[in-house]
Amino acid sequence: MHAFYETPPDRSALSVHFRDVDGIVPRFNETFIDQGNYDAYEILSLLDEVGFEGMIIPDHVPHVESDSDWNTETAPTPSAI
């Protein structure tokens, strides 16, 4: 992130995708945002400081033990609603 701060993006950057992990490639696990390797508050503060005006897209959350399957194969299609 410090390299990003030293060389801010130009104004054409449209979005920042937030995904956090614990560890590094090839051994890492997805985590909830701000529970892994980076400090989300620090990143948001730096984006604000450099004038970022694009979208911030939070990633999906990791699967947790009590989650049920999404059952997408049985989800209604728009034409069935």
C-alpha cells in the first residue's frame, strides 16, 4: 500500500476491490475484510487522501462452518418470478 501512496493512481481508476487474506501465495486463507494482512482503515484513509472517487467493492466473505449451500441450481430464474 505504501507504493500506492507514493504513486497515486490517475483519475481514471474506477474501482478498488477489497479482498483480505491471511498468509501469502501459495499458502493463504481468505479472511473477513480487516482480519488478514492489511489494515482496511489505513487503505481507506490513503484512498481518501489521494482523492480516489471510484467504487470500493467489498469481496465475498469466506465460507463459514454454519453456512448453508446457496443451492443455485434450484434458485428461480427471472422468467420464473
